[in-house]
Amino acid sequence: MEKKSIEYVLPEEIEKRSFEIIAAELAERGITLPAEQDPVTRRVIHTSADFDYADNLCFSEGAVDRYAAAWVWSFLR
């Protein structure tokens, strides 16, 4: 019986590799996301493993900017 070893990988390395895979898959499908929506959509795909979000996730006008402002504000309090 072959002995298997456990590979310990840091969470940030797993996340980095996941985002590389997502980028490659989107490129292979010929999908280019709008720049302001790109990081959010990739995060949703990473979290759900569902590439359909690249085609059907809808954003209200200014939603990403409002989120970014709220996120920054949360650190200033």
C-alpha cells in the first residue's frame, strides 16, 4: 500500500490558485468582465464555484462604488 503524505497549504495560497484558475477559465470562455465588477464577480465565483455568475450577475448602477465607500468607512470609524 502506497503511503500518502498530507500537503499543508496556507489559505492565501489556496485563494491565489483559485483566482488563477478562475482567470484562466474566464479567458478560455472568452469572458471579459467590466473592470469595476471584475473583482466582485470573481469573488462570487470563487465562493460558489459557479461560473454562471460571470454571465448573469447583475449590478445596480454605482453599487460597487457604494460598497467600496462603505468598506473604507468601516475602517475609519
